[in-house]
Amino acid sequence: MSLYVVGDVSAVTQLDDIVYAICAKSPIIMMFTADTLSPLGERIRVEGMRDPWDIVACHNDRQLYVTDWGPGDLGHSGGCIWRVSVDNKSYVKWLTTTVNVRTLSLTSHHLLVTSSPRNLHQYSTNDRQQLRHILLPEYMGFVYHSVESLRQTFIVAHLGTSRNEQQNAVSELFTFCCVFKYHQAEN
């Protein structure tokens, strides 16, 4: 089974029986059936979205969260996060950031934002309030992605360990940023 899309697909997510895909430099969220990946006739156009990079779906409130690397408000560097309703296709610029957001992950009430070079930002999906900002250890030269565990720790995929700056690893961190354990990836 293959999915053919014109453009550079940067991320996909699934909610119920629909797969949502975004392409770099496009304000369109494409929709496909989850079982056959057949394109659906409808799309969601987010006016003002310039360069989407990542997308996640919240099963609780049926919202999509999409990062946008486009210029933020008043021309500042950074971007924003859009919140898009899958039910009525409405959208809002949910959060403007001063950092370039790399990836998103979601729990039932928290949106975890990974930004360059080594930052995690945790937000409440209820009221957009930042709950935590975590600066990761310096030896983590580059952070690829992060998720919040059920134990309220953070699992982080990164480049660089305390022993080898070129080693890829996955680490589990407590909320006060103490490395609990990490696993080195085989190169």
C-alpha cells in the first residue's frame, strides 16, 4: 500500500479512521482513509500557515496541533502552533513561540514541544499555560524528539552522551532533568 502526495510530506497523524498529512511550505492538511490510504476529497486549509513541520492528534478533544516554522507575529523569529478542529475544520493560532519548534507529542492534557537546540516545553492543552521549560544537559548536542511517559518522565531521542558527543541515544529524564537512564543506539 502506498501513499502518493505531491510535495514534501513532513508529518502524519491519525485520528479515528482518518490519516492527516502536512507538507512543508503548504497551508493544506490533507486527509486519507486509514485503512487504504485513499485520498479523501476534503482538505483543511489553514490560512496564514506557512511552513508546517509536525502534526499530532488529540483523541480527547478531536483537535490537531500543527507546528509552523513561518515568521511569528510582528516578524519575530520562531513560529507558532495551530489548533485545528477536525469536526468543523475551524482553526486558531493557538500559541506563538520565539523558538523554532522541532516536534510535538501529546498526552491527554499536555502538549510537549521539542525545540532547538536542547529544550523541552510542556503546555496545558486546556489553557495554553506553559507548565515546564526544561533545558537539557549540554552533552545532548541535538534533540530529535521527546515524549512524556505515563510516569511523568520524559523520553528523549538525542545526539550526544556524557561519554561520546557523536553517539545517538534515548534517555529517560525526571521533570527536574536528571538522567534516569539512557540507551545508546548502535551506529
